[in-house]
Amino acid sequence: MEGVVSINGRDFRYRVVRNSVKHAYIKLKRDLQIEVVVPKKVNGLDVENLILEKKDWIEKKAEEIERSLRIYKDGKVLFKGKEYEVVFERGERDKVLQKGSKFVVQYSDGDPVEILLDWLKERAKKELVREVESWSKKLGIEPNNVRIKEMKTRWGSCTKKWNVSINWQVIVLPKRLRDYVIVHELIHLSELNHSKRFWARLAEVFPDYQELRRELKKYAIMGL
Ligand SMILES: [Zn+2]
């Protein structure tokens, strides 16, 4: 059984799959199709209602998938400013290997793209924290707390309480642009607004910051 359901004015295709499960559940696939998995013996389920009960989750997940298209699309992954080919292989367990100009994703039964994205997120967390720490020392600006997380529309942000957040997807950027994003946020700790003083301070580190801002815009796809 298939159909289309509208969630806040946006159409989602759905497909019902019968399986030996106890309870019905919903998946959103990377092509943004909803899959409703229902127990084999249950009849008369109101599938559309089941989907609508989960509409907030579906919308959030759809946005997440769309944002991730900047990182992975059509067998190519963007990592630290370079594009790599991705090879998916069935294996005993889930594993990601970086082999020269390729990423090899070994997967057992999970979604291989999810495995790749999870791996990249973990890598991003480790590397970006290190990069923030290193800039923090260089600049003598020490945040209270650094978080690397999923962010909807920004590369980074900071608060008056001296907390810095960096979007984990910054890992797609080449080194100089990652540096720019990090330094931009660190300087914001003492200069909250984009004042003249803010840009002057930034120019001390990056005399070519205007060029960097332009370059960064090229990476701003999918609403970022
Ligand atoms: Zn700013």
C-alpha cells in the first residue's frame, strides 16, 4: 500500500511494509519517503493517522536529511574541503575506513549512509574541539564551554555566558574556513555584535576575512 500524506503543506510519499514486528513504527528514508512498518497480522490500521501522530518527528528528520545532503550525496562525501568517493561494502560489522581518496563503509544491517554520517559526526566532534582549543590558546580567549552539535541554520554561535557552539558540519569546510568560523565565534565572546571593533579584531587574525566570508557562502546550501 502506498500513498501521499501532507504535513504542514508539504507532501510526503509513504509506503506500508508488513513485517514480523510487535508494534507499528515509522521510518523516514533518505529519499524522504516514509516507510510504515506494521505487524503482519494487524488489519484496519489507520496508517495516515499513524503518520500524522509523528508529524513533528518526520519534519525534523526531513530537515536533518536535507542538511546532510551537503555532506553526502550520490556516492560522494565532502570532508575538510575535499570530495571523496564512498564505497559501500557488506561486512561483519559497521566500520568506516579512509583509504586514500576513498571512504569505505562496511555495514552489516544498518543504513550505510547513517553509519557514514554518524562516523563523520564523531570525527567532527573530536577534531573541531581540538581546533577550538588550539585557537583559544592562540587568541587568549577561553570559552566556558564548547559544544559541537547539529545546528539548523548557522555554522556557529555563542552566548553571553561564554559558551561556544560549533555546527558539526563545519567539518565539510577546508582548514582556512574552519579556522575562520572558529575564530569568528571566539572573538564574539568579547564582542557580541558585528561592530567595527569586532571586524577590526577579526582582521588582525584574517586580513582577508572578506574573501573568506565570500568563500563560506559557497558552502551555504540547504538553507544554511
Ligand atoms: Zn558573527
